[in-house]
Amino acid sequence: MTLRIRFLCEQDSGPDRDLSTDASAGETVAQVAYRAGVLIQQTCGGSPSCADCRVIVKEGGAEAFEPMEMAEKSLLGNVFFITKERLACQAVVKKSTTVWVPNPKRIKDKRKK
């Protein structure tokens, strides 16, 4: 089943970059992003251990993804309904959705502090 993922990518300046691409149920957001050329910060290579690949779900809600597994919950906590954050490397798509992707540069700057 073909789905659509819309990526709203934060830029250094100006409006967010808006890109939509096809996805298949069972793929992670990170896999779809990589194929579409969307840069999502990742240090651990999807193990998950770094939590750098946080994205914010803008449309589709929790129903657009498979439920969080324990590894993701241990990094993010159980507050999805407040923060709308998921780890791109762990968020397995099951319905069309829109996610906001923070600028990888901002994540690197945040880590330096």
C-alpha cells in the first residue's frame, strides 16, 4: 500500500522546505527521508541510542505509526500526546502523515552547549 509522507524541513532562514514523497507501510520515517534526500540528524545509525532523529508529527497523529517500542519510550518518555515527538529511526509508518524535521545544524549547536 502506497502512502504519502510530507516533510516540513526547518531551514537556516526563510520558510520550511516542503517535500512530499511516497512511502510503504512498514518503512521507518528515516528510511523514507533518506530515499527522498531529506537530511535527518542521526548519530547512532538507528540503534536507537542518541535521540538526535526526533521529528514532530504535524498530521496523522499516533494512528499514522506503529506503537512505540520500549527503546524509543526510554529515550523520549511516554509523552507523545504532549510533544508529538517520535524518533525517525523507530517510527514505523502505517498511514500517510506530515512530520516536521528540525535543522540538523541546530541539533549540533545544541549538543555543543
